[in-house]
Amino acid sequence: MNQASPMMSQSQSNASTIKTSHFPSSMVEPALGGPIAMLRQAIGKAFPDRAEIVNVPFEGNLAQAWQAFSSLLATTPLQLTRAVAPFYGVEPAGSLEKFSPEALALVPANFCQQNCILPLRLEERTLVIATANPLDDNVNERARFVVGRPIRWVLGPPGDIEDAIVFAYSKEASRLTQEGDSINRQTMASIDDNAVVKLSRALMVNAIEQRASDLHIQPYMGACVVRIRVDGVLRRLTMLPDAVATSLLRHIKIRSGMEATNTLVPQDGRMSMVINDREFDMRVSCLPASRGERLVIRFLDQSRVHNLSRAGFSHAAIQTMRRGIVRPAGMIIMTGPTGCGKTSTLYGMLAELNKSTVNIITVENPVEYRIPGISQVEVNDKAGRTFMAALRSILRQDPDIVLIGEIRDEETAEIACQAALTGHLVLSTLHTNDALTAIPRLLNLGVQPTILADSLALIIAQRLCRTLCSHCKVPVTDPLSPMERTFLEVTHNRPGHRAVGCKVCNYSGYLGRLPIVDIAEMNSGLRNAVATGESRLTELAKLRDGGLKSLAASGSLRVISGDTTVAEVVEAVGPSFWPELAEHFGTICHTDPIEISTQQIISGQGVLLMAAQNGMLESMRAELQNEGLVLSVAPDAETAHTMLQKDENIAIIIADIPEEATLEQAIQTLQHNRLHISWARLPSAVLLPPALMPYEDQLRDSGVMAEMLYKPLAPNALINFIHQARAR
């Protein structure tokens, strides 16, 4: 979680209003001596060559500052913790997922939430507590009074601590909720209806003001969490007591036309709202879950203007799409997963085609946006207006342009192709990974190859990436993150900008989304291949015309221009991004796509080195710490076995073979290690001297199953191996 999360206070039994308190208010920097100023000083000492970071203006709270400075340093909050902890005079907290019930019992949950601290464990009489601001004397003094025993502070990222607090106290909260069912019923009955109405509107207004597309209300950790989806990413808005949430859900269900008392079956409804002269239609879905009902509201801004030119497409992509929609007949297919903007792009096309001289009819389930001048048919199975019945009927309504919400079966595909052949322009969607995959998909649905070849005009695969906030983004500088470094190696181009975070973008670093597209325009070669039944993607790809032939290629241009980041495009495209990118630029990606992400390593995990000379990897200790890893050294296999039994955090084993070892000595040493360690569940590597490189086959034949790395070993080679090992 990158932002401090507001928490909802417990409703009183006689409450007529529902109050909220922000979490945590003490995290906002009041003056030069505040926690952000201290973080700046620690960063200045930990990164003396990055003095410009210290002077970057910032107005947010500590959790947001931690995330922003991590982005500027091309690191993660966990790695930043390890770098600055010595300058706070404390140790890094390591994993926040491990905490003891005895420690949690000593500090109330409310106190932890108010001060952003998390009790981790007891060390004799001393309580170890994670905090993001260990120099706060006020919290230190109050905590000692509450605990009544010595405290040892350790440093952790504030966003991670906030999430860990909720998780840590969840079991206790669930128990109290179950024991207090009768109290909850009394509290629920006493909540004023006007307060619930005000709360409902306040949540929706807040969500809309933050540009949310959806609002989620769901049971979580003994209470109820309210989250919003902004630019495709869920963000926690507030938390509600269970009784308040139950009343809120009942109110929303009534407003949206559902049965308020029916909590056993899924229900769908709709309602509308006018906010700041903007009309919103809201689709509401309610689903029974194990701990109670969860409800999702989709906001549809009816005042939104759909326009291809303003949708964020590149000039080349817009020109290609316009060449497709000016055709008098043919089929245009939009592909991609749910939520990638397919429908919005189709609406943008319809907006350009919408004229008084053209008859446009759509069949949708449901109709999302109302467009004046267009006949929009909404499917209603209960009323007998099924998808297929509506589709057959509209073809007798003399349409020029038909939009089919989705091609989902053989009959729909056949009608769409026949409509395209008989003089209609048909727009529709299909679920495939890329543009060309739509061709074998339609053939598998039973469309005749010759009919598909004659009807298909354009296939567009689309994804959405978050756009960097223009108010706070900064140019990419050294050192590069692993993703940025790999992008430079593959494309020979440096990424343009990095995300930081400011008040305008709510400290996320991103504001809005932009589309990246893979467009396959039918030409004579493709048409002839499809007509003969060709469905192999490699053969079809050879027949495509020039341009951006993959989502990775399209996204890379937006990265180079500084519109978005490498991480955003990788998130949208998936692991295929790197091989597709290398193919487009005619280079080779030497790194496994999964191991590039620094998120594969869990902070606090250990690397155990078996080496007779303890100084062998001391030079790499700093690099390992920057990755959130702890280096331990064992002189022999017996000691390593003992350490493995005691320390469950060890995740990687590395065995060192001395420089002077012969092949026979190396085999004997490795067999001895294997017999005495017996820890096959962990990934392992062997560091071999260069003289043994020609004997790799003999080492494999002797039973060596570990990864073989040769000395002298560069730090990045070890880090890459660890990333790959942890991803498996």
C-alpha cells in the first residue's frame, strides 16, 4: 500500500452520525524537524551521490514520501529501509509477516493504527516494534507507558506497516466480531438512517472525485473495507465497522432495485446520481461471500465525450483505425482482456461515425453509455430479449453500422461475418491475447475461411497503461532499476521518465491511462492465407505489413517518450513483453523475463554461503542488502546444516569451490555437501573456479544439480540468479 489509509471509527450505540478519522494524522510533516525531514537526512547520508533527492519538494505524508523517494532512487521501499536504517540508529525490520500473538497482545490495535507501529516479537522482556519513524520521542514515550516494558524499535516502510497492522490483528477482530453478533445487531438498529444516506453519498462523491471507475465494499479482517479502483489499481479508501457496513449495503441494495433482505443469492441492480452537474449511471453487483456480502459499484459518466483523438492513441494508430471505419462494409474486431478499454474505443469509433445519414444499432449486455442518435438494444434474458434474438432482429432494421457487444459463440460469429459480407460495417469484441490470434479463434468458432477472409477488415488488440503524472515525473537517471537497465540493453534506448508522486496524482505518480495497441490490417497476403485456412500465427505474422506488430513494440515507444514506465507496460503485456520487444528491435534479451522484477524477493530472506574463507562474498554483502537479503556464512556443510535447522528465513544456498581445487576435489566436496545438508527444497548454486569450466559435463554426471556460476562473479550475476531461483 503506497498511501496512508483512512480508518473509520467505531459507531456508538446512540450515534446519529458516522465519523471518520484519518490514519495516521501524525505522519504528515509539520515542520523541518518532522519525519520526512529526517528521512531526507537519512537518504542524504545513505546516498551521498544523490544529493538532488534531498531537495525534491514534497507535501504528502511519510508513507507517500517513502514511496516517492524509492521511485526517485530506482529502488523499493524495502530496499530503502535497509539503506537508511543505520542512519536512524536502528536495525531494519525485515519481514513484517512474522509476528507473535504475545507481542500483539501487549499493544492495542487502535494505538498501532494511530501511530503506525507494529509489535513483532518478544526478546526476553524487550518488545520489538516496527516503525517508520523511530526518532519520534512522543510515540516512544507513549508506547513505553502502554507496554510497561523495554522497547526496541526496528525500521519498516510505513505503507507496509499499515497493511501489516490490519493483517496482524485480523484474527482477533474476527473472534470479537463473532462473539459480538448480538451487540452488532443492536448497534446496527441504532444507526440513524440519515447517517447511512450521508455516508453512502460521501463515499460515492469521494470515489468520483478521485476518478474511480469502481467502488468495492467487502468483508475484510473482522470489519469491512471500502476500496476504489483508480487507473486500474485498487486503493483503500476507508474501513467500516461491520454493523455500519451492513446498514450501508442494505441502503444501496434498496436504491439499486435489489431485495435488501435477500443475502443468499447474487443480485444485480442499477441506480443514478448527479454530482457537480455530471450524471452517473451506476451498475451495482452484490455477491454473497463467506464472511458476508460484498458489493461493487461501477461508475459510468454519461457526460463523458468519446473521441478517438482524445483517447491517448498515437497518430499512426488513429490513422489506421480511421482507415478501417471509413469502409462501407467489413468487420472490425477489438481484442483484449476485461477492463482493457475495448468498449470505450468502439464507442469512440461510433462517435466519429454517428451522422444523421447513417443508421447505427448496437446490441449490448448491458448498455454502458447512452449515445444520442444511436439505437442501443440491451439484452434482457428474463424478458425474452436474448442476445441472439436481438441480433437477428436488428439485421431487419436496415442498419448501416452494427455494434455487437461480444462474439461469444459460433452463431454470433456467423451472423457477424454474414452482416459484414452483406454491406454492413460490424464492430465487435473478442477475448484473445493479441491481434492475429483472433483469426484462429474465429476459425475455431466455425467461421468458414473464405467468409472470414472476405469479411475481416481490421483487428485491434489493446491494453491500458497508467500515464505518468506530468506534474511530478522526473527524467530517468543512474542508477537504473533492473527493468530500466534491461530495457536499455534490449532497445538501446533509455526510458524517458520515472514516477514520483505529488498532490495532483494523490502521490501515486500516475494520472490517467493511455492505450497501447497491436493492429493487424488485412492485406492481400493475409486475406489469401486466411482464405486457404492458414491459422498458424508464425505464418500469418510474416504476411503483416509494416508498423508496430506487437503490444510490446507499441508500449516501448510510450516508455521512450516518457509517457509511462517499463513496469506499467510489463504489467499490461505480461512476461511476453521482453521476447516480443527483443524481436522488434532485433536484439536478444539475455535475462529471464520473470527474474527482471525486483519484487520476486521477499525482504529478510537469507543467502547461506558455504565457504572456508569468510571474506569471499563480503564485497557483495551491500548488494545483497539492497535487494532485501541477509548474507550468512558457514565454513562447512555440518555448520550449514545446523544453521538451516535454526533459521527458516534462509532461501538460497551457495557453495564455494576453492580456486586450487581439482575436478576430483570439487566432486568430492559437492558430494559431501549433498550428503550432510539434505536440503533439496531450497534452490542452490555452485561457485566454480574458471579452471573447472571445461569439466561442467563431468560435474553434472557426478550428480551436481545446482546452478553453476563461475568466478570471478559479478554482483549482478548473483542477483539475477537469486531472482530467477525465487521465481520458480
